[in-house]
Amino acid sequence: MENQILDALSGSFNYSIVEVIINSLVAFVLSMVIAYTYRKTHQGLSYSQSFVLTIIFITIIIGFVMMVIGNSLTRAFALVGALSIIRFRTVVKDTKDTAYIFWALAVGMGAGTGNYFIALYATIFMSLVAWILYKFNFGVQRSSDFILRFYFDKSITSEDSYVDYINSHSDNNALLHMEPSGDNIKLYMTFDVSLKEETDMNNFLSDFSKIDGISEVVLVSAKNDITY
């Protein structure tokens, strides 16, 4: 009787109950590794616990989806039709997060189809790549790139006063934005500045604030994308 029940539960699919349990557990364990790697290597201000949980859910769910589909083309088309009803409107704040979604999908597909080696190797290899890129801060242009913002009162002094100072303490700089105030006396300036290696940020900021006509000086790290 027990065997008949098991056959009835698993007979219409390509996976036995034991295989379904093992596949889902493998997907869960590997998804935790992916989520841990994301949490430890994430940089910037867009970190979200919800996204970490989403990585785990996606990996497991895709594993189940692959087991449901099996070798059935009919089920595959039925699933596509069902999922086409759903509309995903979540905005991915960091483009790197998209790579983690694809990573979770690939591992979930591997675990769901019983390709444990591929799923395990993909998890280990991609985790190693993520840690190496994070450790060496690969892709960063310079560690001394900053966004310099300040108000300049043109009725007090000329532009040469702050331009000369910025040039003397930076390897290169560029004006990003200039906006006049309502009284047309002050200008809100935004510069992209690459400070020289020997330039101390605190001293630069303090001395720059003492220049006549300069006020409300702000120095923002440009390592991550920002809106200015």
C-alpha cells in the first residue's frame, strides 16, 4: 500500500520523492552560499535584506520549476504561459545584482535537474570570482576621486581663487555642474576632483573652506555612482 502511494505521488514526474527532497536541499544550501557571498562582498548604499532573501527563494523555486517541467515540452509551455501573467516591476538598484539573479537561476536549474556537480562548481567558482574582485577592488578608477560641491560668491572674489587651489592639489579636475542662486550672486559649483596622493582630504577641505567667497563645502567620495 505504501509503495502504491509513493508511486501515485511521484509516478507522473521524472523525479522520485527522495530526489525531489535532495534537489531542493542542495538548492537551499547553495543559495545560502550565494547569499552569503553577496552580503560580504557588496559595496555601496543599495544593500537590501529583501534582495538577499530573493536570491535564496529564486534558487530553490527554479529547482522546483525544473523538476516540474522535467522532459515535458507541454509543461514548459504551460509554465511560460502561467508566468507571463506576472509582472515584475522591482527596480534593480545595482547592476551587479542582475548577475546574482542569473547566478541563482543557473544554480537552481542545476540543482533541480540533478546536475549537482555543475551547481556546486558554479557556486564555488563564482564565489571565488566575487571574492577576488572584491579583495582587489577590481574596476575602481582611482581611490582619490571625489565630488567637490560648494557655493561661490562671485561678488567677493574672482574664480581664480578657487581654481588655482583646486589645480594645485589635484592631478585632474572637471566642472560637472554650475547653478546660479536666486539672487544671481552665488554659484552652486560641482567638480569632479582627483586629489594628488600626498593631499590630505581633511586639510584640503579645511583650507578650501577658508578661501574668500567659498561656503558650504562638501567633499563626497565618487567610488560609487551618485547623483549630483
